[in-house]
Amino acid sequence: MLKKRIIPCLDIRDGRTVKGVNFVNIRDAGDAVELAKRYALEGADELVFLDITATVENRKTLLTLVEKVAAEINIPFTVGGGINSVADVSALIQAGADKISINSAAVKNPALIRELAGEFGSQCVVLAIDARLESDGWKVYVHGGRTPTPLYALDWAAEAERLGAGEILLTSMNHDGAKTGFALDITQAVAQQLSIPVIASGGAGRKEDFKIVFEKTEASAALAAGIFHFGEISIQEVKQYLRSQNIPVR
Amino acid sequence: MIAIIQYNAGNIRSVQNALRRLGCESIVTDVPEEIRGADKVIFPGVGEAGTAMQYLRDRGLDEVICSLRQPVLGICLGLQLMCTHSEEGDTSCLGIFDAAVRRFPPGEKVPHIGWNNFSHIGGRLLSGIPAEADCYYVHSYYAERCNDTSAVCDYILPFSAGLEKDNFFALQFHPEKSAATGEKILQNFLAL
């Protein structure tokens, strides 16, 4: 049976892991490679590294960090942040990334999704969506949540699937860092409509939040950052709990 | 020396990294003599079947792979290319294993991404791996079951998670990304 995945996300700035609340108030959470190794040993199913300053400062994700991570850990990992082209992705894959995630660049140029899927395969292309609930529905934000777009999250996710994305990483900006649980309605809306896997992100605070997102939505995976980095809850605790609740985990 | 076949499919570096973590050095090469002269050969890959086969044919590597007598391990796309034919790009493959590669029908999320277990049917590579052990899969196409099937994974339908015939071994999942279970399987291969 396919297991539900628990994915720690490491927001990276200058090779360090950082975490903010609602995309601001950033705190340092330690050396990225050490944290990655710890998570792999603790039973993380995958890792996501997001270079949170890359897009804004027009900086490329740190390839050296990717090389170090690839040498050290024995589980898959995704790298995102500041990816604009086939050449960017090629460099990351060469450095050892298993998948890449794109966000702002895909909104600006949706054909990039098709180009990357054609070059590297859909399984390599994760479309990250930062969504925020507004009066007229869930809208897509870019540039690390700083810039609104006219796109609706559900429409954009469906378009990305059509263009060849292999997975959707869906973050609720309203829930991110708030530790009040995942955004169930938009996660389920996207997961139900699409045939590719959806990773729920933003809002994990308690182990129960993971149970709820897997019971109430068809999300394939759940991503969290802050609660794992600061030792509030361990990945083993989350998995043991999910197992006791009959949710299949590794 | 272990030779990892270099071709236009990603993820080759991660196989080399995994071997290095097990204390085993390897070379990544598309030179036929180096591949033929290796003690063992790994044929990895993530990518598209048609372009990958074209690349192999252009360099004569299709014939090299089929003629190898030392242990050969195909991983993911490598497994699929060792079958007869793939629906991906309507591609004629190497025909080492008597199985066709098909796209998953609708039913669950595709690609099949994540950790799944398999039932071990036979063969040497997966001996000693418990049935509940999970390995990491990421694929949209699958190899049908056939006489060479050594392990079956059930996702949407039962398919070949492992294939084994003479000196040829293949895995649909990624042992190099499958934590401790994957390391045990790679050690089994290195010990053949």
C-alpha cells in the first residue's frame, strides 16, 4: 500500500535553515545539511529545500548545498527557489536533486512547466503554489508570498497538471506558521480535481493536524517546517500516532 | 569496479552517492570498453523512454548492455528499458525481460510517487528484505508481470517491482533513495 508521506521543509537562506510566521519574522533554525541528516534518520519520507531569498534577490539556489545534501542523505529531496529555466534545473539535477519545485517563474511563463516536464520528466517537476484566501476565493501569490496575482489556486493547479507538472505543493499562506491545522477546503478541492499528487502545506501544529488532513482530504503528503525544526514534535511521534490511527505511513 | 551507465537520464549522481555511502567507488561512463570491463554494471535513470533509447542506440550502448555477462542492475527507467516495449513514446526497448511497459490506467494518483512495499516472489537480489519494508517509487509507467518477475508491487494494479533473469536484475523503485532498506538491497547487489 502506498504510504502517506511526511515531508519536512527546510527554508534556506545563505545555507542556513530559517523559518518565519506568515512568510515574515524569520528565525534561524540551524545548519541545513545537519538538519537534513537528522530528518532522514528520524524517518522523513522526503525533504524539500526552498531557497526563500532566491527569487526576491534574483539569486540561484546554492548548488553546493545541494551537492552536500545529495552526498549525505538516502531519501529523495526537492529543491526550489529562484528556478527560471531548463539550465537552472539541469544544474540542480546534476548536483543531485531528485525533483525541483517552481513557483513564480511558472506563473510568469506557464510554458516552462511543459518545457521542464519534456526535458526531465513530469516526476521531476513540482509546482509550488502559495495560496491566500481572499473575499473572492483562494488566489495565487508569487515572489515568496509578496505579490498577488489574478489567478485562482484551483484553476492554476489544473493548468499546471495539464502542462505536465508531476506534483502540486500547495501552501496556504493564511495557515502557514499559525499551527492551527492545514487548509482543508482548498487542499481537498485541488486533490479531488487533479490526478497528480498534492502535498498539503502550511499550518501543521499538532500531530492531530496530520491525521485530519489525511482523513479529510486526498492529499498524498503533508509538509511542515517549524514544528520539526524547533523540536516541538518529532517525525517519529507524528508517524507513530498516524499508524495508531490506521493511516498508512512508512 | 562498478560502472554506472551514463546517458541522458537524471539521477545518475544519486546512485554514485549511494554506492559511496556504502564504501564502494564507481565510475559513470558511456564508453563501451569501460562498461564491458566493469565487475558490475548499474543502469539507472529517470526520464523519458523514447529519448533515452535513442541516446543508447546512437552510441551502440543498446547492444553493449544486452551482451553483458556480469551482474547488471537496472533502476526505474533502466528497468523499463530492459523490457520489450514501452507505451511511453511507443518505444522498442532492449527486450531482456519478457514484459511490456504500460501507462498506469486511471484509478489513483499518477505518477505513483512515494513509499510502497512489495511481495517478494523469488530471485537473489531481494532475499532477506521483509515484506513490510517500503521503498521509494516515482513513475507513471509500469512493467507488466512476467516469468522474470521477482517482486510485485500493488498500485492501481499488480506490476513488476523487481525483475531477474540470469545476470540481469532490475528494480522499479529507487534503492539509492530508499533509506536503510535500499542500502540493504544495494549491498545484496554488490555481494552477488
